[in-house]
Amino acid sequence: MGKSRMFPFLQLEFVNLIVDHLTEHGVMEPARLYKSPFTDLTPRGPEGLFKSAELDELIRALDAVLATASAA
């Protein structure tokens, strides 16, 4: 598989790890993105897979889930 085809696959795997974590725990601190199992896919964490704007959007989404869970 070429590098250009591997990149979207790894992004999807990364997002699936987030979904798995949220399913199991309900919330997730954005700092968790820089620990295993996320860094098992890319040692640089999400910066190794996503553009800055995409990462900002991902972190905003995690913060929104956390805020909603905290308010409940």
C-alpha cells in the first residue's frame, strides 16, 4: 500500500480508537491522544496524521463531549 493510501487508513484507525475509548469511558481528555494506544499508530500523536485545522476540530469535539458529560 502506497504512503498516500496508508495515511487515510491510519486516520480512520486513529478515529476508531477515539470512538472505542468514548464507548468504553464516555469521555476523553484531549491529552489522551498523546498516549498509547494512539501513539502506537503514530509516535507524534495526532499531529502525525492530521492537519492543524483537523486536529483543532477533533479537540473541539472531544471538549464538547467532555463539557456535555460534566453538565449532566
